[in-house]
Amino acid sequence: MTTYVYLKTQNNNGNDLTKNVIPLNVTSVSVSVSKTIPAFPVPLSGIATGESITAALDLGMADKSVSIQGIILDTLITKTIDGTDVTRKYSAHEVAQMIASGVDSTSLAKSQAFSELVILYPSLVGDDHEYRSGLSDASTREDGTNIPFNFSSRGENGKGDNQGVPAKISSFPDVQTDTGLTGFIRSFSFDINSESYEISFSLEFQSAQVAP
């Protein structure tokens, strides 16, 4: 099973998928975006127009979360311990405990808490709305570049899909080491079965700007 999903601790330097990350064997990913727009019916609108009107004010509020289902296997993990990179093979049970411990910790525990979720997917079109290098209409998803999923749009400030956006806060990714989804794990659960060393799990990641 190929790994395309990674959990990064706050100890990760932001552009490395080999250190201070936990690779996940994922069977399904569900992305949820819930828009919050205050809306109210306009009094007497139906009298003048024959049709009632509801007014809404878009204040740019949305709740974004990702739900993941998969299995945890014995795996090699490289962690930076007291300034030294240490690679060890952890059992599936140890990995599950490690994630649970990280969810239970606070963002101040940089070697425990998870601050970024990386979900890689194939991309054919870059930030400039042009095909990525060497690609064309005949290209397939296998020819694409794996990039992390985030909620950025293509284009610079005020250009491309960002027309009307004067100060975007994130960039559309170009390579797999670009920033994915920042936030925190809202919930994590797993099952231990006596007949298998594999551990099934479910995880919900909340996209957010976390402080401190």
C-alpha cells in the first residue's frame, strides 16, 4: 500500500516528509467545507415584488475539516531527539499510542503535537493555470506532480482565481513538500484486534490557525 498521507509534528521543518512525520496508510479521505453566512428574510419584500427575498451577508466564514479512515502498520519513523535524528521501527500499536499521545498534548509540546496534515494528490495544472512542465492535453494523472491538498486558489493577489483577493494567506502548492493543511487533530480513535497486528483507525483533522 502506497502512503500519500502524512501527519507532521510541530518539530518538522515544514518541507520534509522523512523526519518528524508519521506516514498513514489511508483507505478513504472525506473533506468537509461548511459555509457560514448570516441570512434573514426581508420584511414586506413579497408585497412589492410578489416574491419574498432573503438577504445574506458573506463575511468569509467557513468551517473546514478532513475525516480519514485507514490502517496503521509497523513502520520506520525518524524523529529528532535532542538535536539528533534517530530512526527506529515502531510497532503499529506504538504508532497508534504515539498519535493518541500527540492529540492529548498541547501545541507547546512541539515533538508531540501534530500541526499539519499532508494529503498528496496528482496535479496537472500549476499556479499559473498552465500545464506543469512537459504535460499536455494528452497527459494522464500518472504524469502529474504529487502536491499536498489545501484550500488555496491559483494565481497571485488579485489575479487568476484570486481576482478580488488583495492579500491571500497561502499559496497553491507546486511540489509535495509545500504546506498542506495546518490545524489540529480534533479526534482520533483506533481498534485493537487479537487476530491481527494491523490497527484500524479514524481521524478528524480541523483546519485552523492554532496559537500559541
